[in-house]
Amino acid sequence: MVRVELRRVRWALLGAALLASGSGSAATYVVTAATLANAFKTAAAGDTLKLVGTFGLVRLPSRSFAKVVTLDASRAVFTDTLDLLRDDNVRVVGGHWDITRGSTYGRAIVVYGGSGVSIDRATVVGVAGQQGVNFAGTANAEVSGGSFAGLQVAIGLTGVTGGSATGNRVTRAVSDGIDIGDSHNVTASGNSCSGGTPGAGVHPDCIQLWSTEGHPVESDITVTHNSATGMTQGFTSFAAGGGARRVDISYNTVTTSMPQGIACYDCFDSIISYNTLSTLPGASHLTNLNIVGGGNNNIVGNVINPASFLRRNGVGSVNATPFTDLLVYAGDVQPAPLGSAPPVSTAGPAVVPEPASWAMLLAGFAAVGAAARRRVRRVCA
């Protein structure tokens, strides 16, 4: 009887395995640097590839999956770039990138084209001139829960349609935390920038937005519940390329020593609300709210605490009351600030993205474009 029952269990298990195989159920594979490219090339929709060991430069084949394929890099260390070119429905989870000794594209992760690509909980350490994650021309791009240190720019979203950067931590940035340029329908929420170490002549931003001349104006960008602390500007949308439409910059906290706390240049149909701005003690600039140009904007509930112009006049010690909607603006009629003193600004803020940001984006496009051309030649050969 016991043997009969064992046979029945074995046949039942075998039948279940065959049924799962026939139904196309997802599989999990352990891969190394030597086997990753081939495993990705042959992976089926829904599969998980567990990366183990040390990886150098990784260029993955272009694949389009009906269901998300996961690259579980929680046990992987990278010393060079992970390059995803025109891939659809791919998720990278975990992974540690140390590119302080250089990387092929000056970036830890490059995503060019494709759709439905997400980078989750990556850790990247780099140096000046390098970028953590760079998306270019991607639809539905996501970067979440990452840790980025020492980089020129932590996250770049350029030409993205539909996407998000959420819960990322940026420390010791040389320039920007997150750049969102020439993009539409993107949310940046719950991110933090601190301990910035800007280079000479650099005016860093925790989150920076801009449009591109000749392209549709950047639109439907939401920047909420983020924090910027230290040697950095806060959350800025510049006038380059025509400004922006439907930008929502709300519920952010800025405690810095630079003049652009919250800024929106040539913004239309936008919301700037309930942000809290403070200037660090001993700062040579006042952290202000600057809304210049544009129109039909809703600006409400923003607080500069304590009022920066009082501190500049040397009487900050007597100011214990926050001032609401203290700002420099043109183009809209806004509620008058509380108190009798007029709003002021002590610096002429830049109205275009930082040259370093443009240079990094152009270099990235060139490098990835060259790689794409090399792949096409190999395929045709």
C-alpha cells in the first residue's frame, strides 16, 4: 500500500510539472557574467534571472517580453555599465555598481529606447563626470528605492513618456540629483538630496526640469514630497526650450544655502503649493521661491521660514512668524505675502540647465548611439 501511494504521489507531481511546463509558467535561473547574455537572449516572458558574482560591461540583446522579466541583481556587483537597448518589460532589482574607476559610457545603467523598464533598489557609487541611471527615449520608465553617491548626476530621464523616480536617495552629488528633460507625464516623489559637493561654477539642483528647443514643451510633470538639504538648489523648471506646462511642485522641503529653493520659469497651467523653504545659517544666498513668466498658475500655501529678507537685513532674530507665498514672480497675480516688507531676491538665477547636464546628456546619446550602430553591423554580418 505504501508503495502504491508513493507511486500515486510521484505521478501527481509529474503531472503537475508537465501542466506547469505546458502552461508556460515562469522559471528562475542562476546566471553569472559568462552566461547572462545568453540566458537573457533565451529567457521567456515572466522569467527571473538571478545574477551572482562580479560583472563588468554588460550589453544585453534587444528583447520584447509580454510579461516582465526580472534581473535579480541583489547578489551581483558591477564594475562597469549595464546597457539595456530597446528592451520591453524588463525589471532590474538590487545590484551594487562601483564605477569610481571609470565605466564605458560614464554611467552605471543605460536604458535607451524600449518601454516598461524599471530599476529598483540599485546602489551606485561614482565620481564627478559620471551618472547613475540614464533613460533616453523610453516609455514607462521607473527608478525607485535607489542609493546614489558621489556622481555628477544620479538619475537622468530624457525624452521619457510616462515614468517615475520615487524613493531614491542622493548624497554627495557633484551637480544634480534627478534631471527630467524633454519628457512628459513623469512623477518624482519621495526622493532626497543631501551632502552635495558641487564643483567650481556648478549650480546644482536636487530635481531639474527643462524642455528642448524644437520639441513639444515638457508637460505633466509632478514633483512632490521630496527633500533637498545642504549645498544644492531645490526643485527647478527652467525656461529652456519654451518652459513647461502643467507642472506640479508641491509638498517639498528645501533647507539649503542656494537661491533657487523652488523655481518655475515660463510655466503655464501649473501648481506650486505647500512647499517649505529655509535658508541654512551662514549661507551667502537666500533660499527663495521664484516664479517668473508663464501664466495661469496656482501658487498657494508656500512657506519661507523664517522670512529670508528679514534675515538678510540682520533682524532675523526677531522673526518668529513664517511668511506665506513670499516669492519673486511675474506674469500672474498672486496673494500678497503676510507682513509689510516686500519680497526680494539677492541672486540672478540661471534660466537654462547647467552646461554639465547638457554635456552629459549629449555624451550619453553619442555613446549609446555608437553601440547601437555596432550591434546593427554585427547582426547584418
